[in-house]
Amino acid sequence: MSTPFTADAIEAIKRHMNDDHADDGLIIVRGLGGRPEAKTALTSDVDAEAITFTIDGGERVRVPWGETLTERAQVRKAVVRLYREACEKLGLQARGEH
């Protein structure tokens, strides 16, 4: 699990995801992480290959980006893509403000 991101960048991404997009993370876990019954999902790690969530207080679930990320600016687009794919898989209407 290599990462092109600094520790500070990873912490900032996790904080942003957990503070502003926790519901999106849960949708990603339910739709793409193989845990459709998950009740909570907190972003716990980010690396070049995947985003990792800790669900329901303990289990860690990695959801691959689908490509190798090489810079921080790619994370936002990758998360939005995962969110939209998860919404489609779950039959949910994706929000348009991403």
C-alpha cells in the first residue's frame, strides 16, 4: 500500500470525508464495499490504490479507486466516481453538487 500523499494530506482527506461526506462514505461501503447492511462508515485511510473505511466501529473495508492515484488532486474525482457508481448500484439518485 504505497501512497503519494503526505501524512498531513491523508489526515486532511480523512477529516474532510468524515466531517462533510460521511453519508457518501456509507453509500460507497454499501454499494461497492460489499457491506450493504453497514450502519456507519468513517474514512480511516487513503493510499494510491484505495480508500479504507472503518465500519460499524471496527471492521475495515478497502474500496479500490479503479486506478492508481499519483497526486492529491485526483482524490476528489475518484471519490465522486465511487459515490456515483455506488449510487447506481444501489438504485439511489446521486446528488448533483459534487
